[in-house]
Amino acid sequence: MQLSLVTEAPELDKKFFLDLFAMAIYEPRLDKMKLETIKGHQIPCELKISCPHKFLRNHPEGTIFKLDARLVRRDGRKPYFIAINRKNILPAIEYFDYNLKVQNGFDYIPPTKR
């Protein structure tokens, strides 16, 4: 899958990213699910994505979602994304088999601890 508005990953010179894949990660400090970009795409991994929590709470940790996002860069902070079209955040069809295994608990390997 090609990210439509990205030229090169490390630069982060574009503001809008289409077809972004992110994994649901449980944040014990906040007691909420969060989205985080995943490896293997044309964007830096492990960037947080701000989105409504009501879309994430019905899915287990490790579910992969596909969404569009806007990059936010603030002085002195790590860059992060804000989901665009926030009412349309759904599990990624491209990862259907993987997400089905996660939901059923088969062959699930949790993400590495940070």
C-alpha cells in the first residue's frame, strides 16, 4: 500500500498521510487503548495517533487499523498524528486474517515492551 502524500519517511515534510496503518496498544498509565504507527511502511514507526477512544475499546490490543491522519509538530515535542475523518476508523481489511487471529487469540504475539 502506498502512502499517497509522503515523499520520504525521515523528513516528515508532508502534513497529510493517507492509508496509514496503526496498531492498538494498551497504555497502562492512562488505562486506555492508543494507536501507534507500525513498522514496514513509509513513515517512522512508534508515533502516537490521536483518535476517539470509543472506536478502539471494542477491539483487542494488537488490532491493526487503517486511517488517514494529519501530522502535528510542536516545538520541543515528539511529532504525532491526529486522525482525519474520525468517524471512519475501522480495522484494516488488508490485515483481515491477522486481526481475526488477534480477536480469537490464536498465534498472537504481543508487541515488544518499550
